Amino acid sequence: MPILYRDRDIILCLKPVGVSSEAGGMPALLGGEIYCVHRLDAAVGGLMVYARTKAAAAGLSRLIAERKLQKRYLAIIQGRPEPERGEMRDLLFHDQAKNKTYVVKRSRRGVKEAELAYRLLERAGELSLVEILLKTGRSHQIRVQFASRGMPLAGDVKYGSRRRDCPIALWSAALRFPHPVTGKPVCLEAMPPLIQPWTDFSDYFMAKEHENEIH
């Protein structure tokens, strides 16, 4: 499991697909005293930050509450978003018994506001590669917000995908935030693994990697 950055306060790493981000999963793999301050669904991989001290955990939690911890995702959806750049705002209810989230029309107990911004990056047949800036962090938020608009993520059978031959096409691609202790800017990016369906966009990722090398 790649650890991309580590100091006395925080660890940034790549969570593998299929591993829980919470107790018994990533913290156990990382070892030592680890504090989880944000989550990724077990079926989703990519960048995560963990705290190594209570003070750092409190600092990261504060950054999340103040929306100063920026989380950027890549997703492959079935269909094409209209407009190609925009925002989604919904009320979501997470059914713990079914482990499924629903878009609802009215606020009630357990309902939370959800917001994200997106932009279309590339097309490949019926699939679209989109970049997502998460403004709130709700259970299954990205998955249900796109699915409720008729654009399920490729491989996300729970939310209506017709693709059963690949994992859920969602990847935590970038984290940007001020260090919870020093205040220095932290920014890391990570490309998704080149497996299906990400390989349908391999030309895009190769061009992006070349662009990063030039800069």
C-alpha cells in the first residue's frame, strides 16, 4: 500500500479498492495510532489523509467543517452530463439497514444537504469521464447524485449501472489543504489504476501525465 507522505502529524496514502477506510481496514494496515477523519466507500480507492495525533485529528476535522480540505474525484459515468460543467444540490437520506442512500424531496430527521461541482473531461462511447469537486461528504454522495439523474457510475450495480465487469469507477484523485499543525499547503494527486473501465480513457491519462512531466 503506497504511502505518499508521512510526518509526525499526518499520513497521506492510497487506499486500495475493497479495503475499509475505517477501523479494522486502513488504520490496521497503517499500524500505530491512527485517527480517521474522513471516509471512502470500501469499493472506492484513492487518496486519503489520516491523523497520527489527536491534535492533528482535531485540526483536520476543523478544516473539513470549514470546507478547507478540498477533495477532488474522478468518475466514469454512463451517459453525458448536461450541462458539461455544473453543480448538483440534493437532500440525501442514508438507510443504514440497506446501506443505501436516496435523494429525497423534503427535509426530515436524518436528511442531509449534499453539494458537488463537476465538469466533463472526456467522452468514450456511452461513457463520460468527469472531474468532481466534493463540497459535502455524505455516504455514497457522488454515486447517488449522478445515478438519480440517470447517469450511474460504471460498475455501480447498487445504483443502477449496467456494467458488471468492473469495479465502481470512482477514484479519490487529489487532496489539497493547509497542514493541520504547520499551516503549510499540502497538495497531492494520484491517477487511477489503468484497469477497466479507466483504460477506455488511457489516451487522456497519458496526455495528462505528459503534461505534468513538462511542468
